[in-house]
Amino acid sequence: MRFAKTPHGKIHYRIKGDGIPLVLIRGLGRWSAHWCGWDDMLAQKFKVISLDNRGLGLTTSPMRFWHSLEDLAKDIAVILKQERISSAHIVGTSLGGMISLVFAMRHPEMTASLNVIAASVGRSGHPRISMRASKMLASAPILGDKLYDELAVLLTSPKTSDAARQKLAKEWREEDRQYKQPVTAVIAQLIAAFRFRKWEHLETIKCPTQIIVGTDDLFVPKGNSLFLHSSIPGSKLTELADAGHEPHLDQPEAMTDLVSRFITDNERRAHR
């Protein structure tokens, strides 16, 4: 286990693999234990750094209601500095995608490239999250264990088998029993996400950027990704068929290939 010290506590992170550094940032209420093996697949090609955002997992630094996405992005910079990594490729999904955007704005010199997956940033003309996702989040405190079944449906493609969803829900239940998820931390993450108002700064992102969205995303409307693509100069939009809000769950091999090719292609360009 590795920890990075901050003035507010310790940020837990894991390192797997060797080679080109890649930072994985999880979405709302999720932490490094929740990659469902995708981090291991990427670690076959990269040095993968995955962290537990404030208030979650083994991180002791709390997530407060006044904290912002900028605060979460600072934690990534602290980890990279501790590991003496001057620049890394950043991969973020959902809320993690928003954090990755802020990181690229605040720390351009440390951002080799971005892969932003199913991020919700507003001002797209579409809701930040679907009505069904809103209802699920509102009723989360009373759903109990059924929350995991609902999440397994909302985060995957409608084409995903019931057996695969049941396996995911079971895995998440077991992980959350081991590391109890503080409701206040999740609410604070939501508040930070909805306070995102950096739309006019998206055009300042100059690093190679790939926007990835599953065609079957039931959680965040695709229009959010289309807006990001139109707002970040030179960005690449990739739509992954038969994939939901977390496309690495439905199409892990395809997602590994997409991210790997994007990173290696840009590494070659950077070192010509």
C-alpha cells in the first residue's frame, strides 16, 4: 500500500506494472478497488497508478462539502511528485473524467494526454445525468443492497447479460462491506461535480485528448461528450458500440486497445 501525505490526511494509491505512467481516476463513489480488473489489463502495458479519492477507500483525507474538483486534482499532482513522475497520461471515467479535465487545466506540464470517459460537464444542452440516474441517486439511502443491482444496470449496456450484472453487483457489495462507503463523501463529490464551471477554460487544454463514450450510456447523456469534443481543440471523439456508462465493464479488451493505442501513438509523436 502507498500513501501520499497532504495537509488534510493521506491519499491512498496503488501502482501496478512498469513503463509509461498512466493515472486512473474513478467516478462517483468509487475507488481503486472498483476497476474490476481493467487496471490489471492496462498494467500489462503501462505503469498504472490508481488512487482512492478523498473520503473513500483507504484514503484518510476527508471529502468535505466545500471541496472542489481542483482539490481532487491537486491530490494527483501530489502523488506524481512523490513518485518523481514529471508527466503522466491521465484516464478518468465519469466524475474521474471531470477531475482529469481540471488536472489538465491546472497542471498542463504534468499531463501527457487525456482519455476522458463519459464525463458530465453541463452546458451541453443535455442533462448532466439521466432522469433514471437522478432517481437512483435520490433513493440510494433507502435502496440498501438493491442499490448495487440498480448500479449494475445503469452502468452497463442493456445488452449486458443478467449473469454479468449479478456478478458485478456481488463484487461491489463485498468491496463496500470491506471499505464502508461514507454517504457524506459521495454527496460532497456530487456537490463538487455540479459546481464545475470551467467551460470557457476547456479550450485551453492543449494536450492530446480522446473523448470516449459508450453508445448505450444510461447514466450520462451522450451530448455531454459531444460538447467536450467541440470545446477541446483537436480532441478525438470515440464512440464505443454496445458499451454503457463504464465501457471498460462491457468492452474491457476494446477499451484497453483504444486507450493503449492513443497513448502509444502520442508517445511516438512526442519523441520524434
